[in-house]
Amino acid sequence: MTRTHITCTINGDEVEFLCDQDETLLDALRDEVGLTGVKEGCGTGDCGACSVLLDGRVTCACLVFAPEVDGTTMVTVEGLAEAGQLHPLQQCFLEGAALQCGVCTPGFLVAAKALLDRNPDPTETEVRYALAGNLCRCTGYDKIIRAVLDAAADMQTATNGGSTAATTA
Amino acid sequence: MTVTEETTTSGPGYKWVGTRPIRPDGLDKVTGKARFGADLALPGMLEGAVLRSPHAHARIVSIDTRAAAAMPGVKAIVTGADFPDPAELGGRPDEEMVAANIIARDKVLYEGHVVAAVAATSRKQAQRAAAAIEVEYQPLEHVLTVDEAMADDAPLLHPDLKTRGMDPAPEEPSNIASRISHERGDLDKGFAEADLVVERTFTTKPVHQGYIEPHAAVADAGENGRATIWCSSQGHFAMRTMTATVLGWEPSKLKVIPAEIGGGFGGKTVIYLEPLAVALSAKSGRPVRLVMDRDEVFRASGPTSGTKIRVKVGVTNDGQLTAAEAWMAYEAGAYPGSPVGAGGMTILAPYDIPNFSVEGFDVVVNKPKVAAYRAPGAPMAAFALESVLDELAAGIGMDPVELRLRNAAVEGTQASYGPKFPRIGFVETLEAIRDHDHYRAPLGPNQGRGVASGFWFNAGMNSSATVHVNEDGTMTVVVGTPDIGGSRASMGLMAAEEMGIDVAKIQSIVADTETVGFNDVTGGSRVTLATGAAVVEACRSIKADLRARAAKTWDCDIEEVEWVDGQAQHAGGGETPLSLQALARKSGRTGGPISATASLNARGVGAAFSTQVCDVEVDPETGEVTILRFTTAQDAGTAIHPSYVEGQMQGGVVQGIGWALNEEYIHDRDGRMENPGFLDYRIPVASDLPMIDTVVVEVPNPAHPYGVRGVGEVGIVPPLAAVANAIAAATGCRLVDLPMSPPRVLAAITGKADG
Ligand code: FES
Ligand code: FES
């Protein structure tokens, strides 16, 4: 079978890879590009473990065919920290013990970033609905929701304080 | 949404124990670097696929793999014939059952039972080849519930299975694998003394552990009769033992390297893919990776038992429980081994009841073999008992917490399952809920409040740990129990406390089966207790060694050297203290590298209790139940890392809420699962829930160096009844069948069902 050549931008880098016509973006990211931070929990769009930002929109990578991403820009969990500085969400997840096993964490971080990018000051209810497509079986969500609210508050403080630097480790 | 508080009563002057440092493995897990089961790829690796039975019960007439084997890229195919006959393993019956569950030989016993496995150059090709294997089945009649399986003329899963625990032993085979019983006192007399007796029958459906990471294994079989397995599990030593048994190998021929584990809750204490991957690798001469799809996880791993439980309890008007009778039947799935034993031991354990009888049955049905699920067997039992207690309290006009307090087991109570309780914290959890502002908060229309309690034994078992002092004055703690929810952090905290050094100077790692001594699984809430005790013991050996080395340096008696705040001090104060780093640097001159190992069988487990209160609102139009507020009080003994203790409590509660309201295996008439995906098997999502308030009660376990009890499991025991009791308070209807999904609740409140 002829394989399709894809060029796209992932986490700021231009990336090229070959994929099958019917290969999912999830499989391509994991197997062709080597970004195994993107997880498979279901393969059917129901768990959010495979969440990536595709041209800024949070997307289940298991529901997209890899040939569709030619020319797009993507962010995965591997691209959240910038220049060695953790994203405030990552820092708040660590400090708030918002992960137990951690397999859902990449998807939550990506989905939460998408939320804060469009709504920097969400209510608890807004966070709960924005993350309703991400399943976590370990935490009962309590500490995840708190970590997202904490990160939002930290980012607000950083912005209001006139500093662009995020709070990091 | 509610405002929450997180109360922690502080321990006895610890410096590190009870603090909340960032866990050592956290950074890798928020940056996507952590490697879970499916994340490893080896050079030349093949991908596998598994062919599973479409029938609930059938005889395998023939398997023809020729067409599949001829397909391009197909490198190996295995069927039951490639494995030793389980009956000839010469092992214990439960080992035979594990082996028979891994791959079928002459019969398939449930939809999803493995029939063959294929390795090929791509996953898709392996799947196509698996589909091309021709299997001829002769379908047999099947049984799906305990009622069907226990019927006189039921079709038999195992023609030789005769019920154990019966006197006299039965002559005829049946689907009842065993019977358990506990009795005390005089049941008739007890019920005669009661002013009120309530009897109800409850049912629960099989539910899955629902870990987000599917099972995965990579195996690489070498030419010298050895193999290496990478897999995510709750215990790589157990994986090694079980895999070796199924393959007929010596365990030492296998090396198992633990991957990070993406949730287990009991369901990853058993093997599924590992022997298949090794067999495929041995046959193809290449590494092989096998990963389950989510629907395979549902159809063929886990779940826990569906149950039918009848409970009858008597109480006097002043709230004394006088007698209790329980009849319990648990589905085992296709092979014996339901947790009915634990169900029977836990059902009455929180209470001091003078007269009781408990009888339980382990029943095989044509569903996947059940696996442990968080406090295995206890939640369904507590659902039944705690629902009846609620009705009794209402019947005699007593507050439900007060009823429980009057009958609560305390230190010295003879537990219903045998031993006398040492110091336990059940009463403290009840008082914590009674005194919580949640318990008095006002409720609106269609709202109700329920309470329930639960018990779990906790486990001890075998653990080994090795501790090294590095030349830079840091320490490495090496354990062999996978970290499933922050245990590396708690090991580091106990080591820091013991050594008097900063927790940041301690690196905790989980090592493979050849690098650290034997460890039982991460399960039974045992790791902080038992592995923690091993870490503490190893640290104590190291401290003794360090003191001896300081004494040698100072040319004094070891008794004159104390270990204080991470350094050796001379009792007389005549010498400059020697830090850990200083002692590490000169270790070459004082006796060589500094390390110690401790291996132990942990005794003195501390039982765990939890009491929970739940507020619900029931929509009278749709029957939908919304959880408005939830508070859980649990005795942790000592909370080593309080954040992860709270996390265990919250996670257990939410799994219990899912079990209560939504989750169930739905089978069609042919015994095929109709909802093998997260869309139709609905686990709770963030928007379903409020915050889960935690009250960490600390009644230290006297038998552990830091008072640890174990916190992983008991949190899932009370929620089923707490939610049911809240629904009863909101609607006046007593629901006895789980899940309490909208149609069921609606039927109850509109009078179309039992109410
Ligand atoms: S793996 Fe894509 S949503 Fe679950
Ligand atoms: S932390 Fe385990 S699934 Fe979320």
C-alpha cells in the first residue's frame, strides 16, 4: 500500500511522516512520530486520553485520520512546557496531586489548556463541563478541577502583575 | 457547588510524614515522558492481535490457521495446543483456572475467551490474520446469572465441579464452586428479642474496574530459554509467577520489567496477555507487543461479580441490633473465585451483633472470570446491609449515625469473621460525619441525605526494599511494588523521616524482578504499610551502619553515637557531627558502600473503616439522580502524604457512585456484552459530580512504625448504600437493584416497581 506523506507543525517543530490512508492520527503520533505522551484509552472518542490541540481546537486524535492533518499545527502534552518552564497547569497538577496513575493526565492538560486559552477565568462548573470528555478513573476529578482553577488564578495573577513569565518550578 | 474543607489532624511531631511534597515521578507524568504499558517499542518488534470467542459457551470443534499463516507479514500464530494442558500443570486448581482463562482449549466459556493469537508486521495485519483463522464451534446452552446457574437443570460450565464447603460433600457436579458460612449465637432468640425486623433482597450487576489504560505487554524471548516482559501491572513478581505457570516455565527464566501503570484497582493483579506475548515471541524469534482494545478490556478482563444478597436484621426500639442473617450468591464468571468469601467476612464486620448467620456461594456463569476490584466483595455486601440498617433506623425513629454508633465494633470486639479487633477507628469516622456541618445542612425539595459505613481488612503480605546511600549524600529507595497512586512519594517521606534528611534527597524507584527482592502485588491497600515497613527497616539498618562508621572514625563506642537530624553526633559533643554526605564520601575507608535490604512478611495490618454522607436530588420527571454533596470520613491510621490519601478516598467514592447510579454489564440473550465501550458503559465524568469532601481520621495502627493502616480500598465500600439511602430519603422509595439508573428510579417513584 502506498503511504501518504504528511507535513505539519507539532509543538513548534516542522514534522514529516508517512502514514497509511486509514491510520488514525493517534497511531501516527505514537508510532510514526514517537509522541507516546498521547494515550489511547478507548480509540472511540469516549475518554479524551488522546486529546491534542489541532489548529487550536481540542481534538480526539483517535477520531482523526492522519492524512487529514497535512498542513496543520498541533500541540501535544510534550509541547506544553516551553523553554524548560512548565506550563502553570502542569505545575498546579503536580502541586495539587491532580494525578494518581497519570495516564489521563496528558489529555486533561491539553483539554484544560484549550479551556484556559479561550476562557481564562472559568467557574468550577465551566471547568467540569469543559473537561467532561476526559475520563479519569483514579481521582474522582476533585483535585483535577482544583488544579485547573488554581492554574487559572496563577495565570491571572501573572498577567495582572504585568509579568509574562508563568509560575514554574 | 459546595465549599469544601480538608481536615487533617496532625501526627505526633513528624517532620516529613504528613507533608505534601511533589511526587518523584510527577514531572514525567505531566510532560508525557512516563512510559506506560503500550508505550514501549523495540527494534524489530511485531504487533499482535487476539482472536476471541463470539459465543458465551461453546465447544471448539476445530481451529484451522492455515489461511491466516499464509498471509503476508504473519510471523506466528498460537492456539491452546501451544500451551501445556492446564490439567497437567500439576499445580493448584486456581493455577489451572488462570491457565485455562488465558487461552481456551476444548471449550470457550464466555464471549471474549481467547482462542488464538497472531503476531505480524503490523497490528492491522495481525487483526486481519486473526479474523482469517477458521474456528468451528458447537454452541452450548449458557447461564448468565446466579439464579440461572443455580437452577436444578442448569447447563454446567465445568462437568467436574463439585461444591466445596458442603457437609456432606455433594455427589453431583453443579455451577456452585463453594459455600462459605459464619455463625454465632442463637438466631431465633435474636430475632425474637427484636422489636423490628427488616428483610430485603438486593441485586448488583458486574461492574468493571474501568482503568483508563488498557492491558498491554511486550515480550522478547531470547534463545537461551529466557524471556523479558515489559508490562503494566499491579505486581510484576506475580506476573512472572503466573506467566511461568501458564507457559510451564521456571519463574526465574522470566524477567518482568514494570511499566508505569495506568490504573488497576485490582484488575491488574492478574495476567491476560503476557503468556501469549511470550509464546508468540518464542515462536517468531522477535519481540511482540500485544495491546487490548477497550472492548476487549470489557469483554475479557475484570470485572467484579454481579450478586444477589438477602439480608434480614432485627433491632430493639432502643437501637440494639439483636440478630442478622445474610444469604449471598456472587457470580465468579467462567472460573471459580468470586470474592464472596470477603463479602461474607465483611458484611457484618463493622458491628457487634450477638446472633448471626452468613452463608455465601461462589457461582460460575458464562461471563469473564472476575478479577479483584477495590475491597473485593465488600461494596455489594455493604450495599445490602447498610440499606437495611437505614430502614431499621427510620423504623425505630433513630438517627442513622446514632444507630451505627450504638452497635459499632471497637477495640476488643470479636469481629464477625473471627479475630478480636485491636485499636480501630470506626467510631471516630461516625463521629466525624455526625459532627460535620454537612450532616446538618438544609435540604430542598426532592432532595435527600443518606449515610453508610464500610469496612476493609487491608493486607500485609510480602515486601522487600533496598536502600542505597549515594556518594553525594542522597539516597535511593528501591522497591518492587508498582506505584499506582503516589506510593513513591510516601516511601520517600517515610525514609526522610527515618533518616532525618530532606525528602528531596531521596529518589524512590520501582525496580524489576531481578533487581529487588520478591514483592507481592500492589493491592489490598498494603503498599504503604508493608513496603513502607520494609523501607523503614532498611533505613534503620543503614542508620546503625552509619553510627558504627562514625564510631570507627571517632574511635569511640557505637553507643556514644546518635543519629540526629540526618547526621551522626557524638553524645559527649566532643566531635564535629558527620553528615550523611560526609559518611558517604568516606565509605570506601569505613567498610565499603552503604546499603541495606529488608524483606518481610508484614504483620499487624490495621483494619480500615469509612463513613460517608451523601446528598442527592431526584428529578421526579426523569428519575435522574444528581449528587449534590458528598463527604467521606476515613481512618487512615497515619496519612503519610495527605494529598494522596485524600485522592484514594475521593477516587474510591466516585467509583462507588458510578456503581450505584450508572455502571453495569448488559448482556443480550446470547450472552454477548452489549455495552463494551465508555459511551454505553458510563463511568462518572467531571460534570456529574461535586467536590468530594474528605475528613482524614487518624487513629494510628499500633503495629506499624508510623501508624499506617492502608487507605486504597475502603472508600468504595459505603457509597452504594449511601446513595441508595439518600434516594430513599428524597423519594420514600427503597431501591434494591443496582444500578439506580433513571428508568429504575422513575419506575420506583411512579409506583411501577417495588417501593
Ligand atoms: S483514545 Fe481517543 S478518546 Fe479515548
Ligand atoms: S489519574 Fe489515573 S486515570 Fe486519571
